[in-house]
Amino acid sequence: MAAIEHAILTWIHLVCAAIWVGGSLFIGIVFSPLLKTMTNSIQERMQIMIKVGKRFNKIAVPSLIIMMATGLYNSHLILGKPNILFETSYGQFLIIKIILVIVLIITYAVHVRVIRKDVEEKIMSNQMSEPEIQTLRKKIIILGEITVVLSLAILFFASLLDAGV
């Protein structure tokens, strides 16, 4: 692959990582705490978070998919040589990164499953009790935190791979 092609693929990968990780961090660290100052109603906060989450997912999910595709493409030569994969620190870090990405996908799938369409409709139409919303909110927060931590860990392993460690 020519240097310019590699640079473009890396740039696309980094832009998608910025969207996925940056957006997730923004929602968790900035937006969610700000919502608490805007309304005391957990119902209203959940409704707003659903709207924001749906909007974010329109760009975040394609970014995640593109990031995985560019990552796989960038590592296809290494993945084709099992001895490099298991006998070098680069290969071992790549295996760890791939495992973390798989766990991230599973965590995200669970997150999407927790806020499935029928649950979303109940929240949006105020048909969910306060205790149900509290329980749901705790699950969403935990899944969101796991997603962010996994995303940051994946970025760390990406930096190790880029450094050739």
C-alpha cells in the first residue's frame, strides 16, 4: 500500500475514533451531568437522553463500523501470519485490541437491547414508573461507563500498535 493510501486510511480510522470516543465522553462527562441542572425529572432526562442517543447513533454506529473495517484492513497482513500474531508484542497487543473491540460490540449490543423500541416508547409516553426508570437508568449508566472505558483502552492499544511497541 502506498504511503498516501495508508495515511488516508489512518486518518479515516482516527476521525471515526474521535467521533465514537469523543462523543461518548461528551455525553457522559458533559451532557449527562448538565441535564441534572436542567430538570429534576428523571423521566424528562431519560426522554432527552433517548433523543440525544438516537441522534448520536446516526453518526456513531457508522463510525464504529468504519473504524472496525479500517482497523481490520490495516492489520490484515499481521492477521494472516499467526507466528507474528502470537510471537511478537505487536501481535499480542493486536489480539488484546481485537478482544476489547469484541467486548465493546457486545456491551453496545446489550445497551441497545436494554433501550429497545418498546422500552423507548414507554419512556417517551410517560408509561414507565419511577422505580422502573431508576433501574433502567442505572443499567444504562453502567453500560455507558463500560463502553467508554473499553473505548479508551482500545485507543491505548492502538497507540501501542502505532508506536510499534
